[in-house]
Amino acid sequence: MLHNGMKLDHRKSSSRSVCPLCRTAPGKRLESLRFQVFDSCPLQPEMDLMACGRCGFGYYDTPSTQRDFDDYYRRNAYYGSARTSGAGGGSPDDARFVEQLERFVSHIAGRDTRIVDVGCGQAGLLARLKRTGFSNLVGIDLLAESIAHTTAAIGIEAIVGSATDLPIEDRSVGALVLSHVLEHIIDPHQAVKEASRVLEDDGLVYVEVPDATRYGEAFDLPYQELYLEHVNHFGIGQLDWLFGQHGFSCLASGRCTMPIENQNGVPCIYAALRKNRAAPRPCTMPVAGSELQDYVDRSNGHSLLRGLERLARSRRAVSVWGASQHAMLLLGQTALGECCLRWLVDVDSYKQSQTIAGHKIESPEVLRGGSRDDIVLVTADRYREQIVEQLKSLGYRGCVVTLSELADNDFPIAQVA
């Protein structure tokens, strides 16, 4: 059991203070972030969110290296089993794959074009391409489970590799997909150089990333779009400028939305770009905006932070349901880490094999029965109804509270029964 909060592991961070996009200016620190990560996680849990004063690019100043991140993805079996949006397979992502194909397939010459999906996950996009008639497909991922699934279940060639070190021959690919990859890369220029190396002349790259200029549109809760893994925060001008520096011309770009089950979609940006034989084209440096700073300011002033402080002061025993990255940030960044935490609970079997500050993440079974004084804090509002039903089946007798309910200043914590 967890008593009086968990001991937080705050390690000093510094190493990426110069903007990784324009590489000419130091960034301004917008916020210091502290995650309470799995004990097995090779990534440093503390970093600074920065914004470049010249080009406006947002990024994490973190001591973690690309090797650390690659090690993290090799270990993170969650991406091989999850059925939530973003894992690369299952029904939540089907609509996204259909929309993605509409944005770039028209730029591909023929159905026999060699297409490589980097960070393929559970190969949902590749499966959709296969059903559409494309036959020369390859998946690349760092997770062995994803490679095995792509090969055995989808019937598509798959290779272990990363965006910064593609196991592909020079000029052998007609189209390369980097969907929700570049936000995970310490040096985005290296990933674009690799894309240029493996693409044929006039080859196509499709890229999609979260839209940092619209953080907060999909999620009402503080810090919810600041993921541990997302070291880069792009706007559309910055994405175009990055590829322009390496000789790519933009065929189409714009805003899109990544669907999420039971929730508003995540605002994203996309671009379909053609590799040119000519020298890198001149591009206008993106103008620094205030959107990321505004998002941080809104998060820091959010009423949930006061609700968590009231919950901590109440000294009520709390079980946290959902070991998401957002929950990890709240545990490290807010008064949630100071609460009387009884259990950390998650339904995912991979997460149940992990510990945080030495405390095992449990299955919901530990909540069976309980007392009327117990509180379960649900960290993902959209699953509240399913969680309540599961708790009823366990005979749970306590209270269920979501983060949004806790953010209500009138929520009667002391009177919860």
C-alpha cells in the first residue's frame, strides 16, 4: 500500500538548451516538468519545456538521449497490446487510417510502390494499405512484439529499426510514412536526413504530428498534452521549414484531427512532401508564437490543481485508477503525489507488471469490497461509466471521482461517502 504519498525521483536535467530545429538560439524555459515514471523506465523523469525565441519551436530540454528513448520503446510492450487510440491498431484508429490514406495515396504512382511505415505499432495503417491493393509494404518498429504481430498476423514484412537509423537501402523506397514519430525524436533533422537517404528521387514522405498551436482544444485538464515521450512540439510552419532544409517540397499540408474513443479528437497537423533532386529550398523562418506559453499558463491556473490540494489536505485514502502518462505527470507535478495513495490500478496487463516508487500497479481486483470511506480517482474521464460498472461487479462500496469532477471548486471532498 502507498502511505502519505510516494517518494518522487527528481533528477537534474540539462543538455538540450539550444533549439533542435533552427539550431541557432537558446530556448526560453516555459515550465519545469516532473513525471513519476515506472521504476524500469530508462528515461529521466525531470525536464524543462522550452520555446525557441527565434523560431518558436517547443521542445524538452532533457538529459535523456535518443539511445535512452530507443531503449524505452524496445521495452514498452504497452504499444504491442493496447487497444486505445494511437497504438496503431484496433477500431479506435480505423477512422484515422482511412483519413490518412486520403491525404497521401493520391501522390503515390502505383500500387506496387514500396511503402515503409516507420513506427508501425500494431500495423493498422499497413493493413489498410494492403486492403486497398498496395503489395510492396514494410513496417519498422523498435518493439519486437510489433514486428512479430505485423509479420504473423498482418502478413507484411517488418524489421526492427528506428527513424534515425533506418535498416533500409539507399534510394529504395517510393513512400515513407512518419505518422506520430517526429515528436518522439531528439534530433528531428537526423530523422529527415534518413528519410531523404532511403527515398528514391521524387519519393514521397507523409508526416503527421500533434499541433502544438492548438493544445487544450481536445483536453480540458491541465498538462494533458505534455507527454513524457513528446520531446518536440510542432506548428505547421516549423514542420514545413524542417523538411525544406533537406530538399523536400510540400505537396499538401494542413490541420487534421486524430479520433479518440468517447472524446474530442486530438488536433494534429500533416504534410505530404516530395523529395527533390535540387538543393534545399529557401524557407522563411517560422515566427515565434505564444500558444505554448498560453497553454502552460492555463494549465498552471487550472482549478484541478486546487482540487488535488484539497484532496491531499483531507487525508482521505485515495486509489488512482489509470497509470497513464498524464497520471504520472500529475503525481510528479501536483499535489496528487502528496495524497494518501492506497493503490495504483490499471487494467492493462503490461502496466500491472510495473512499479512506481517501488509500489506495484495492481489489477482492479484489489478494490473488491472496500469501505464507504474509500475514494477511487479516475484519471481518464471518458472511461468513468465502464469503471463504475466494473467496480459494481467487484462490490466496491466507496466513491468514484473523476479529475473533472475534482476540478469543480464546489465538489464536497469532506462529505464524500
